[in-house]
Amino acid sequence: AQSVTQLGSHVSVSEGALVLLRCNYSSSVPPYLFWYVQYPNQGLQLLLKYTSAATLVKGINGFEAEFKKSETSFHLTKPSAHMSDAAEYFCAVSESGNTPLVFGKGTRLSVIA
Amino acid sequence: GAVVSQHPSWVICKSGTSVKIECRSLDFQATTMFWYRQFPKQSLMLMATSNEGSKATYEQGVEKDKFLINHASLTLSTLTVTSAHPEDSSFYICSARDWGTLEGLGYTFGSGTRLTVV
């Protein structure tokens, strides 16, 4: 069965600092991996996705993630945090692209001025 | 891009009444819709998967008679919480596979419905 582990339920960074949100996955087949952001009382917005093409994936708002098969990781990064990045971030995995997404527990990102 | 419109955004209902939540795919055909439930400060838990024209598949532990899902058309899926009780209060989110859109492989989410049962 597929699963996702997000290390760190809460990450706090200073404005302008590097953002690193960790995600490790478990899957019996090459996975499809996603990062979503959720603002309070809102749905999920797709940041980026990995679908077996380039291992370094660039997303919206300056975020990117690198798929590392040897480490079963798909960490999310952003070079310089902005106050508007404060939100909940979810990593998710799908094995076939037609099965429901399985989500990690989420990481709350706080950005300090 | 692909858009899923979810209504209502929030609803307050009395215990024992039923509430219907609608999700519409606006510019694509949603053959498959997933329904999730999210408790405060927690992740999304899959409740059920619905395919257009067939019965929904519920996850273990989800009461199918309480959470009625209808997916009668390629653009509309509904979740009805029947005989709601305070413990049903939660944030409900739908998600559709957006096949055939420019984005290709993707899952589009509705904006969510905050249900409060009093």
C-alpha cells in the first residue's frame, strides 16, 4: 500500500529564508507525487506534480521539488520565503494516476517577519 | 484550467436534518470523483470514490447509509449527510480527476464545505 510521511508538522522560517518541507513516500510501483497548499477554510491548490518526467519539478509561486527514487523522497523547496507562503502543505501520492490521492499529515509553514 | 465548483462553502444545520453538498466540474468531464473529510488541523481522509453512473465505493469505516453519494452525470456529484449529528461536523472536500485537460494528469479540488451540526 502506498503512504506518505511528512517530517515536521510545523516548520517556521524567517521571511527571505530557504523553505524546505520534507516528504517521503512508500509505493510498490513508480509513483505520481504531488504537493498541495491549503489556506484556512479553503480547498487544495496544486503547487507541482511529478509524473515520471523530469525529476526536478518546478511549480507555482517559486516552489520546486526533486524526486529522488533512491531516497524515496520528494522534498519541497523555495529559495526565499514570503509572508504569503504561510499555509498548510500536503504531500500526496497516487500509484496509478486514477486512484485516489493518499495524503501525508501535512506541514504547517509559518513565516516570521 | 480545470475547475471544480463546490457548494455550499459553509452550512449550519440542526441535528437530525440532512445536508447536500454539490460538486460540479465546470470545464471538463469528471468521470471519477473523490470525497474527503478533514478534521481541524488534520489531513484529508478519503471517504469514498464515485464513478459516473455507478454506485460509490466507500472506505472502511464510512457509513454508506449516512453519507449518500450520487454521481448521476459527468459534471455533477453530490454528497448528502443524512440525519446529521454534531460528530459529523467537519470540512468536506471533493476532488475530480481532470482527464483530458491541458494539465494532463491532475486532481482538481473543490473549495470545501464547512459543515456545523448544532
